[in-house]
Amino acid sequence: FLKESSTLRVEYTPEKAGPQRVAKTATSYFTIVLASSVNKTNANIFIKQLRADGFQEGNVLSKSKMTRVVYGKYATAQEAQKALKLHKQDFRFEQGWILQVPKL
């Protein structure tokens, strides 16, 4: 019985979990920072503009006294970097950088 249980756990390794699963669990993830140290009102305006232009993954990330506009949730820094390169032609991503958001 113990061997079956441990085998079952092996089947659910993080490599098989998709990015959505990573975002919903209490693990860290990577995101693209588009604006940092902005007030919440301006951050929400920025998000509305992003979404109006088709960038649906924009969010406001507030922690302590820091408010950031971020884009996407990625399992690895490499995935986030790839997404950033894809969007570099848009002026809002030109100064973007990758941030690892720690688990909560």
C-alpha cells in the first residue's frame, strides 16, 4: 500500500503541472514588471489601458508599500523572459523586467 501511494505522488511532479496550476498553488512564480512604485489609482488606469489593447494578463501587485503593474504568471524565469521578448515591440514592455514573486 505504501508503494502505491508513493508511486501516485511521483505522477504529480511539478514538471507535469502547467503554468495555471503553478499560479493557483502556494509556490513562487515569475512575472513581468511593467511599472513599479506607482500609486494604486494609476496602476488601475494602466491595467485598463492594457486590457483595452488586448493585454488581458495585466494585474496590480501590491505588497507592503510597493504597488507594481505586472503581466502574466510563469513557472520559470525563462518562460517569463520569452514572453517579455515577444512583447518588446510594445512601448509598455520596453523597460520591463522579470520578478520572482515568493510564495504566500
